[in-house]
Amino acid sequence: MKKSRPYKKITTGGSPVGPGTGWIALLLLLLAAMAVSAKVGVVHYSWVELWQSSIFWNLRLPRILLAVTVGAALSVCGAAYQAIFRNPLTDPYVLGISSGASLGAAVAILLGLEAWLLGVGACALASGLLTIVVIYRIASIGNRMHTTTLLLTGVCLTFLISALVSFLMVLHQDKMDSIIFWTMGSFASATWTDVALVAPVVLVGTAVVLYHCRDLNLLLAGSEAARSMGVEVERVKKRLLLATTLMVAFCVSATGVIGFVGLVVPHCVRLLLGPDNRRVVPYSIIAGALFLLLSDTLARTVLMPAELPVGSITAIVGAPLFIYLLYKNKKGF
Amino acid sequence: MITLRNISYAFGKKQVLEGIDTQFETGGFYAVMGANGCGKTTLLRLVAGLLSPQQGEVLIDEQSIGDLSARQLAQRIAFVRQHPQTDFEFSAFETVLMGRNPYQRHLQNESEEDWRIVEECMRQTGTWHLRFAKPHEMSGGELQRVMIARALAQQTPILLLDEPVSNLDIAHQFDILELLHTINCEQGKTILLVVHDLNLALRYCQSLLLIHEGRIHYQGPIAEGLTADNIRTVFGVEAQQKEGLLALSPLTANR
């Protein structure tokens, strides 16, 4: 067979499958962004002073690392969910996992567990996991998971839980501020403990998703087609859902609910690089990290010394970008 | 050889197939026929391992398919659905490349060999010129041929097709059956085809499995199976055979 045939162009639009030079470049860009983000802030430092300051080591660095970790995690989970459920609207938020976790946090705040080291985070984690168990129970009729039922259950639970959280807020107006923090998401209180809790889970979970990238492609062709092409569909779906749910629950327990990232980042990557998950997932890791890092940096610097909720920045920056890409893509046809 | 041993299958309380006992010989070209809802598709999905029977078992070369992993099964049986799901943006080439999945390890990229096989399968099905096309840029017939190419790329000894031509015009129906006939003759693949057109089946298939209300009504050579009696029982339609073609007229008395 002649080697000159343009196979690579056909499959990947010119770049090799999986992380290539573009991915490395994006990674370097992320590292540069992390450095810049560490430099800016209320207190000005030179690079040397920064290295020696406790603000860098105890406040800015854990915050940057947490933003990067959570951004990567949410994007990877969004990419995985969109393939598993064959639905472009799916992300951790729509499935109800994020809001489930926020209910746990709200209850913990009302019970006065904030004083404990991990009180609120642990409750968020527990209720996030509980939510996904409830959703699975309702949605898995027989042994198979029905995607539509699962999504509808997620959407319904999200509504129910948001209503409960609002209800709790009205009943306990004195604690409203801390509850709002959970529902809007913020990195302001990031600590090394958060990073140490979240990062390992995200690393392992991301590895699981990366391992199943090609299975995600086949799942897009339909569960039955995937099965007849050799994917153990139910097992792979369950494993991926467990990995991603744990990632989301740990992220929400540390930072509160941050919407939009999981939905938009994988879509943007897909619009630019095509639907192959062997590229969508690795690029989403870096793009998501970069996106959330920039959003958080803007959130804490635009109105210094006041802080904006990071969720509003992700929406203000992300939505127009997303719509632009959609529009540009439409015109291409 | 595919063996179905005393298979029964029910969706909830509705018994779809009952006491199916049959064999499909290696290299045969079988038409699976019967009225809508008689259990043809269920039979095919049972053979493909997409459903497991409540009773009985399916064996491929004396091995129960329940003991095979999805991957092993995908190296033996390829399945083409009636309505391929196409709401994704993979090109035809990438779609056919998916058929190589049962031979690839996790985290492993496709080899030159995989690409060569995909090109061969696409040329065979006359879809090579469509390699860059997305699903929404192709016609129903083209899409179905891409799906057949994907099934061929799995390089299985057995090919199952569930009404692959039911949505196509006459010319494309002939195209696809001609293609299947060639595949059957040249590659010796065992083919099970669910098809509604009696004349198409008569022209291209060797054997017939006629299902009536969840049971086997006839099995054997197709020319002897598509008799006026059988067609009347199974479809409620009056038929006459003239020069190897069936002329049909509805049985007005029954309708």
C-alpha cells in the first residue's frame, strides 16, 4: 500500500489523533497563564518577592491550582456525559449532580458545620453522590439505563433541589450569603486542603475517561451499534459515570456550583477540532483549565479589591464565544 | 454455523418468539421474512447478542454467545440496523473506521493495516468517493452502504442485516442486494437478511426462514418456501408465480 495516501487528513483533519504539538502548545499557554495569574492581584509583587511571599504560597497558588483542576474536571466530565447520553445539552449541572451537592452544602451551613474542617465539603460530597444514586435508581429500569429517563430525572431533581435551596435561604436569611456562595461557586476560599482532596480524584477520573476515549466515539453511534462493535456498553457507561460523578462531587464540595464550563468547553473544542473524542477529551482538559483559570483571574481582578462570582464571568466570556463558534460553523455548511 | 436452541423471548408479558429451533449453515444467504411484528428483528438481535433469550441459547460454531465478550462477538458477527443513528459529525471514513474497534486495544491508534482494510471495504461498497462526507450530506442509500462498509470492516464471518433496503428506491434496493450477493459468493460470509420484498429475496437469497406469530413457519430453499399457501398464511396476501416472479394481490376477504 502506498504511504502517500492522505489517510491522516481524512481521520483527523490534518493533525494526528490524540495530543500532538497543538496540545503541548496549549499546555505551555496554560502554564504561562498560571504564572501571570499568580502575579496579578490586590498586592503587587516583583517575581522575586512573589516567590518569597506567603500570599503566593498560601492564597494565590492553591487558588490557581484549584481553578485549573476544577476547570479540567468539569470539561472532561461534560465531554464524557455528552457522548454517553448522546445529547449535546448534557453536563454535570443538567444531570443534577452539581445542584445535589449544593443542597448538602446548604444543609451543612444551616446546621452550623462550617466550623469543622471538612464539614460542608463532606456534606456536599455525600448529597452529590446520593443524588446520582437516586437518579440511577429511577432511571435504570431492568438493568439498562435509559438516557431520556436519566436526563429528565436529572432536570426534575435540579428543579426540586434548587427550590429546596431557595426555601432554606428564605427560612434562614442570616446565612443567605454563605449559601449563595455555594450556588454560584467561588474559588475565594481555596486552600491546600481543597487541592489535596480534589486533585487526586480528578487525576484518576480523567485517566479513566481518557482510557475510554474511543468507546465514547462508538457510544455516539448508539448503544446498540457500540455493543455490536465490541464495546461492553453497560459496564463502560457505569464505570465512566462513577468516575465522572466522583470528580464533580469533589469539585462542587470545594468550590460550589460552577455551571457553563462543562457544557461549553467540550463543544468549543468539538467545533474547532471535530467530533473525535480522542482529541476532544485531551484538549478539553487544557482548554477547560485555561478557561476557568482566566475566568477566576478576571473575577478577582476586574473590580479589585471586590470579587465577582466566577460563574458570572464564565457565562459572560463563554456565552458570546460559544454563540460565535456556533454561528461560524453554521455558515460553513 | 449458527444454532438456535429452543429460543423463547418475551418483551414483558408479550411473547415474541417461542420455541425457535433452527440452524444457519456457514456460507448461506438467508432471507428472514414474516409480517410486521412477527419477531424477525428480535430474532436477529438475539443472534447478534444484543438481547439475551429468557429460554434457550444461541451458539456460534458450538460456542454459546453468552460466553463471549462483546469484543469476541464483534469479531464474529456484524450487525446493520434499519435506521442507522446519524446525529453525529463523523465522516464516512471515520464511521467505517469504527468497525475496526474489535481489533484495537484501548489507547491504541489505528494502524496502516486498519486504514487499508477500511479503504478496501469502502471501495467494495462503492463509498470511497464519499469518504469525507458527513451523515447529513449523504442520501439514504449512500448512508446504508457506508453502514454495510462499516460492518465489512469488522471482518466477521457472519453478517446480519435488519431491513437494510426498506427505505430505499428500487434501484438502490437492487444495488445493495447485488452487493450482498457478491459478498456472500466471494467472501463466503454467512448472511441473514430481514427483507420484505418477496421478489428481491427470491432473486438473491438461497434459503428462507419464514416466521409466523413468533414461530418458524417454514425453513428451507427459498424457491420452495414462497408458495401461494405460505404467503397466504403469513401475510394474508394472494400470490401467483409466473416465470420466477411473484404476482401479488391482497386477500380482500380477510381484510
